[in-house]
Amino acid sequence: MAAKLEPDRPPESPGPADLSSRPVRDEARKAAVWLGMALAIVGVVVLAQPILLIIAGFVFSVVLDGGARLLGRFLPIGRGWRLGIVVIAGFGFIGWVLWFAGTTFAAQFEALRIVLNVQIDRVMLWARDMGLVTANSRATLGPQLMGSVGRLTTAVGTALGALASGLMIIVIGVFIAMEPHLYDRGVAWMLPVENRARFYMISERVAFTLRRLLFGRIIGMLFEGVFTFVMLAIGGVPMAALLGLITGLLAFIPNIGAIISGTLMVLVGFSAGTGTGLWAIFVYFFVQNVDGYLVVPFIARKTVDLAPALVLAAQLVFSALFGILGLLLADPLLAMLKVTLQEVSKVPAEPAAPKKRR
């Protein structure tokens, strides 16, 4: 009896677990890329606050590094000593503001709170008489304003969280400023060898731009604070020193900081009379115009020229996503992103082909 012949079977094709096939490897590679992007997005959302704290520490280290470099032009001593002088001087200034100036401004802060409440009540009463707001709009004004700026994140939403976040930023900044090249080499180690030289170049360019940008911010803060104090004191506006200090501190946040300080300035000015309020309005527009048309353009030419509308849009987006910390870091992050994209878009020159010998 003849053996039973088996029916013809179709040729076997590789299954999804067979990585020896090139098409399967290509599809697995594509799936891994999409999965990695999804995990990266989830990681950024979940770890947004720690990432922002690390970035803030890096920005603070740039300030310390810039101060040490500037001090090196006058003091021929080691970098560690210069960095120590900058840290001690910075914390000494902060301590002076908190202890000495704070005792002087303590009563003015309470007076400022009372004046603002009275002035806001007057504005709300006028708006209610004009039919612009309802009777209970005063109670919901604060939450509405905070919601429009952006939600506060958990780590900086309370005084304890703000203190812990500030301490972490300072520690990270000091450690990075002590040995910046150590962390550069650590990041470059994860890149291919052929891309490390370009990474070092981009890193140096970003750090250089941030040093100039933050130095310009500090100059602008000093200018606005001192000039506002002098002009308000000349016009007899109450709490001129306190308003000058607040204006100088808020000058670190372009656009939004000027609006907040100007509102405070005008409300306090009108609390002392119509003439004083008009003088406060004049001081606000005068200071902002001088800063906007003289100081800021000069600083922009020396650093990175950021469009005002782009900066404002970045502030709104980052404040909505990450809260007050995102608002503070919007300008440095935008500058870092712009410089990085500019450097990445540059095509490295190809080496010239060797000439043939005749």
C-alpha cells in the first residue's frame, strides 16, 4: 500500500515574534519609537515639577557662573574662591533684604494691603454701578485672576513647598556651578562619539546666551526698581520704596510683571489723591518706555532677540501648564530653545576632498 501523501502547505512566513526577519525588525523598531515618544510625553507630564526644578537650578547656576566670570576680570584668584564670594554676596544681599529692609517695609506691606483692598472695592463699586459686574464679583475676582494666569503646582502652592523648592534650586545650582564641565561630559557620554563635539558647542552657546540674558535681566531690574523709587518719591506717592522694590523684582518677568507692578503703583497713587494717581500713571509709562525703547533693545542686541509677542505667548502657555514656576522660567526656556534650534539647523561644513596628486 502506497504511503499517504501529505497535502501541499503554503510557505511559512515569519511571525510577530520572529525578529530574524527584516520587515519584522523594521516594524518593531517603529513601534519602539512610538512607544518611547508616548512614554516620554507621559514622563514629562508626570515629572513636570522635578524637571522644572532642575531647569531652575541650571538657570541659577548660570547666574553664579556669570558672577564668577565677571569677578575673574578684577580678581586673579581661583574659580572656587570667586564662586564662593559670589554665593556669599548673593545670600548676604538676600539676608539684608529680608532682615533689615524687611523690618522697614513690614508696616508698609500691611498698609499696602489695606490700600489695595479699599481701591479695589472702589473700582468694583464703580463697575457695579455701571452694570459691568454683579454684586458678588468681588469675592470671585481673586480665583478668576489666578485661574487666568495658570494653576499653581503642588510643590510651590504652599509656603513650605515654595521653601523646599527654593532650597532644592539653590543646591542644584551651586553643585552645577562648581563643576559645570562634569555634567556636560555626563550628558555627552550618552550621545554617539561623533555628535559630542557639536553638543559641547551647543552647550557653550546656550550657557553664553543665558549668562547675557540673565545679566541683562538683573540690569533691567535694578534700573526699573531704582528709577521707579526716585520718580515716585519726587511725586510724593506713598510707599515709594516698597513699590520700587516690587517693581524691580517683578521686572524679572517681562510683560506680565510690568502690568502687575503698574497696577499696584496706580492704585496706591490714587489713594493719595487724583494728582498723585496721575503722576503714578506718568511714572509707569515713562519708566516702561525708557526700559522698552532704550534698555531692553540694548540688552537684546547683546543677547538673544526675543519677540515680545512670542515671550508673552510662552509665558501664558507655561503658566497654564506648570504654574508660577513655568511663568518664571518661560523667558530662559524660550531663549534656550531658540539658540538650540538655531545651532542645530546649521549644517556643519563638509571636509574638503583631498586633491589628487599628478
